[in-house]
Amino acid sequence: MATDIRTSELKKPIDVAEYLFRRLHEVGVRAVHGLPGDYNLVALDYIPGAGLTWVGNCNELNAGNRQCLRENEEQHGSPLTGYAADGYARIKGIAAMVTTFGVGELSAINAIAGAYSEYSPVIHIVGTPSTIAQKEGMLLHHTLGNGDFNVFANMNRDISVAMAKLNDPHEAATLIDHAIRECWVQSRPVYITLPTDMVTKKIEGARLDTPIDLSYPSNVPEKEDYVVDVVLKYLHDAKNPVILVDACAIRHRVLDEVHELVKQSGLPVFVTPMGKGAVNETLPTFGGVYAGDGSNPDVRERLESSDLILSIGAIKSDFNTAGFTYHVSQLSTIDFHSNYVRVRYSEYPGVRMQGVLQKVIAKMGKLNVKAGPVATNDIPKADRDMSDDQVISHAWFWPRMGQWLEKDDIVITETGTANFGIWETRFPEGVKALSQVLWGSIGWSVGACQGAAMAAKELGIKRTILFVGDGSFQLTAQEVSTMIRRELNPIIFVICNKGYTIERFIHGMDAEYNDIQEWKNKDLLDVFGADPKKSKTYQVKTKQELHDLFNNKHFSSAPYIQFVELYMDREDAPIALKLTAEASAKNNAKE
């Protein structure tokens, strides 16, 4: 049960909820995603006063927003909330979401697990019953009826890097500050519970005069210098080294060091599928995407023939390696990570990559450089020679789409054909790519698009572009409603190919369980109440129609939300997807 702090003991009394939301504002959060429920309603009243915007996401359980609920009078939470917060965090650097106890937080737990898996820093705030009710084990709604109020927190424990149960005003501020710091530094979700009777409790507001320390722990200088010397020895000995950049270089904020390394060294640089967007792809040394057997032949040959690979932030998962088809020896690899460096088979725990990379750049001098391939958006000759009235193929579409992209675009791709097709797109400078290659929860991209578009609006980024399959879209389509309500301007491409293409190539090409009911997707803007003067829909079935769309200056200016039905053959897919699906099927069949 919460005990009060005497107000006379406080220099600047402040309510717990206000303190929490002002700390969120301090670290860069401007929009709070979530859903209202009776255990968080009073806390939500504090959001505007802290300079934050309440987004309010759709609840996938009843396919509506707060104005169109039917069977239930309140919302609680859903994966969409977490997907949106995840997308927002990947653009802004950190995000916050609010759900309600039990039903809300469990609806969101899939999204939080995905954020944990993919190193996305999301602060998950859960409104809970009062400390009195918890102490007495009351038989309340949204419980299991057994008096256990810790069961849902325990479920979240393994997918959170810090947990802050704000049950006591004396420690609330300390717990809040610690959770936010851990979320930032470890780039993973944290879990904060806010009981109803703690919302208005007074705590020391003078702490707000001192910002939370978000700096990374420093390496032990002697240990760091030793690792730098070891790295430099192998780097100077190498005859044809290369750089391979992966997702954790993005998540752990070392892109400045990566770009300086690429620039100063002159070495060929490649990215993994999860690392797409980490490197300026207009650089003359950028060679493309490496994913083992899923790579273009020239990329694979150059990287796999290298005698030293500087691997930065690697996540060597199945879909990120085209089914574990890397042909690279650890004896020719130096791995840089957020909490260790591995040189060949020697690991140096507790040595963060930032400091090591900075010193390597400063000391490396001239290196042996052997040029690599140069990535382009050239369309393969076989597809280039096809007539413009023919159906759009993946081999033709992705490089053609790359020719249309603009500087600083945000591009979101769904698990499936889009995730693999984007490998063949060379980005303009500054393009940010969002995907969920590791966790792979279908439908993620639609919610993530809303969060990313919200962040883009705050940052003044003009275009947020989504590519999602028709099957995945059906899981989370209602989040388009939130985009309309918040007056966001994404360009949404729904790839219409009659079902779950990635699943077809893994198993069951003609199986009924991989089919879907086809929707009139472009009509959904009208269904969700979009103003016809502030929205536009298109249907594209041929190469010529896509040429015309990409050449449409009004469309490309992204003045408001736009929706494109993009038709492709049912059994067409990027080559990388086919190879990865085949490898996945073999792994699934292993005994």
C-alpha cells in the first residue's frame, strides 16, 4: 500500500504521473501511443500538460476506434499500439505507450516481444489497480480471479530490460529514471506499472532540474586500447578487407562511427537485410546487401573472398542470412557489438564498440583496398525488355521503385515479399528502412507505419512509404484509421497477390490455408472516413500504370494519405525470398 511523502519535505512537489510524462518529454518523446482503460484514465489526463500528444490507437479485437466500439465500452490495448510505438522508436530513438492491466498489456505483449527481439526502445506503461486492491487480493475485472496481481508483470519480465513498479512514492522517481535510462542505453523495452492510487501522489519534482544521464558506460581504457591494437594488427595485415553493417549498428547508435570508418578507410561496404539503411547507399564504395546465398553473385563473391570482414552490429538470424547460408569463417571476422568485441575466436566482453571504432578510425592510417561491386537500381535485362502492358514482376519493381525514392524517405517493408524485394533497391542518401526481419510478426508494418509517420511529422520528414502484402494487411488494416484521424500522409502500397506468399514458398503453394478473402483494399480510406479532398487511391496493374504513377508529381509530393493497390502474380516473389524459404523449409524438416 502506497504511503505518502509529506509535502513539506518536498522542494517542488509534483504528481507521479506528471513526473513520468515530463521525463518522457525530456528524452525526446512527443507522442504517446496507447489505449484508454479504467486503470489508466486518470494518468492519461496528465499527457497534454507535459507537452505530449495522445495518439490513441485502434483495438484489433473489435476493429474500431473509440468512437465505434460495439460490444465493449472501453479499449485496453492491442499489438497495434506496440507496433506503432516500435515504428515511432525507430525514427525518434525512443517511444512510449500506455495500456491497461491484464487485457491491455497482454494484447500488446506480442509487439513488445518483437521490440525486445529487434532492439527497439519502447517504454511500456501499464495502468494497474490500486496498491490497496493489490494488497488485499480483491477479485477485480481484468484479473485471473486468483488474487495474483504479479502474474502479468512476470510475463513481461523476460522481454523487458528493466521493470519499475511504482508502488511507493519514496522510490517512484528513482525507478522511473532508471527504467528510462535502461531503455535508452540497452535499446530495448522497459515495463512500468502505475497503480491508480499512485497517479496523484506527490514526489520530489526538483529531480527534473537534472536530466537523466543517457551516456553509455565507458570502456576500461587499458582494455579498450588493447582491443584496438589487436584489431589494427589484423586490419593492417589484411589484403582485401571489407565492412559489413547490421541492425545493431543502427539500434546502438554507432552510425556516425560507421560512416567515418567507411569514409576514412575507403573499404567496400555492404549491409545485411536488417542493416538496410544503415549506410549511405550513394557512396561509391557501397556494394549492396549481403545475405549468404540470397545475395547477388558479385556481392557474395567479393565478401566471401575477403580475408577480413569488419562485422558491425551483426544479428545472424535465419531470414537475415537467407537461411544460415553465410560462407564466412570466424577466422576472417572481427565482430563489433554493444557489449563485446570478438576478434576471430577471441572475445573481449564488456568492451563497447563505440570507443573501439573511434580509436580504430583515428589510428588506422592507409589500408589495403580492393574495390568491390557497386550497387545500382538497374533493372535486369530480361525484365527491362518486357512490354509496358505486362504485369508487374518483383524483379522489375524493386529497382524501378528505387529510382523513384527521394532523399530522407522512410521506407517500411512487411515480412514477406517486400522485406526481400527491398534488397534490390539502392536507396538515395538519408533513407531510413524499417523492417522486422527477426521477429517477423505479420501485420507489424501497418502499425509501425503509423508510428513512423507520426515521428516523421514531428521531424519534418516529407514521405513515409509502406509496402505490405494483402495477407499481412488484413491483420492490422484498421490502423489506417488512426493515420487518417491524426492527419498523417503515408503512401501505402498493398501488394495484391492473393494471400501469404512467403508461406506458400515455405510450404503449401496451393494450400487453402495460404489463401485469403480478397478485399477492395483501396475502398478502406472511404470506409475509415477519410476526407476525399485529403486522400487519394490508385489501382496499378501494369508497368505503364506504375510508370505513370511514379511520374505523377502530385502523388510523389505526398500531400496527404494515399493508397495504392499494386497487383502482382500469385506465384511471383523475389529470388532471395525463394532461396530463404527453401532453406527455412529444410530447417523445419530437420529431425
